[in-house]
Amino acid sequence: MSLSLSLSQSLSQRAEIVVSITCSFGETGGDIPVYSLHKIASLLKREPIELSKELVNILRRSLLQANRTYKEESGKDWNCLTSNNLVTAIEHTQKMVAAINADGIKQLPQELQSQRAAVKAIFDRKRDECMTKIKKWFETHYDKLLYITDGRIPWIVVQKLRSNLGLWISGAANPFTQDITEFVMEVAKEKGIRASTPEDAWEAMGGQLFGGKE
């Protein structure tokens, strides 16, 4: 009876710990708020990406939509983006540009229809170059775009998310979908921090939990 009660209490405590992590941030490592929407907007003016004005506007709209999604899903009225939000915004931008390119190819004059494949190849190459510029801009300016810098999110975690951004840019599978409890424990282990729970690991790395939805 005593053993059964002990196991039950242990499982209950474990569930509460997992809930405290997920309620604070979300289900995955990529749900941790990283980027400031205001800092992105400000830096785009001071250090613009070498893109057409139309493409930059598409990117801005995608980022704003990603922020609205963050607010809806988190319940927090914060002007920020998570790594998952950023990936979604960039991918949405790419889809929008691809749609514009496709319309352009359809509207080629009749006498150029035979060259559609060549034109598409040029559009595809240019689009890839533009998307790489966007991704590299966020990687290069990562530290200037941080939303929370008061220590609530451990610096170790912030830098791990930066490393994962580099992996994604290099073509690796999206690393931001990893379960947040596994992500936290993995980051702590990489830094030689021993902890029995994700919550303990988070606090040992110097972080604070936000609690439930705000």
C-alpha cells in the first residue's frame, strides 16, 4: 500500500512538473519566446536585408501573422516570436513568393511560352537566394533581436536555440519540434548539469518559470 501510494505521488509530481514547463512555454523547444517583433522591425530599417521592397513587405506581414498566432496559442499578449513562429513566417514568405512567380510565368506572352521552364528555373534560383538572405539575416543579428534578456530564459537555452537555427538554415530537419522537456534536459546535460526533472534543470541553468497563461 505504501509503495503504491509512493509511486502514485511520484507520478503526480512528475505530471505537475511537466505541466509547469509546458504551461510556461509550450509543447516543444521551439515554443520558447526568443525574438522581439519590435526589435525585428527596428533593425530591418537600420540594417535592411538586400531584397526588393515587395518581398520585405511580404516578410513583414508573415512575421505579424506569426505573432498573432503566438498570442492566440500562448494566451500572452507579447510582441514576440518563437523559433517555430519564425520558421513558419519564413516558410509562408517563400510560399507567397512562389505563388507570385507562378502567376508571372502564366502571364508570359505567347511567344515566350516555350521558355517557361527556363524562366521558372531562374525564378526558383532567385527565390532560394532571397530565402537564404532572410535566414542568414536572422542568424547574423540573433543577439540583437532577443525578446527576453532578464534571465528568465537561461542563456544556455537561448544559445542552443541559436545553434538550432543554424542547423535549420543549413538544411537539417526542423530541430524546433523536439519535446520541450527532452529539449531542456538535453541542454542541461550538454553543459554538465545534473537534474532529475526538466523543472530542476531549467532552474539549475538560471531560468524562471512563468506559470500558467497570462
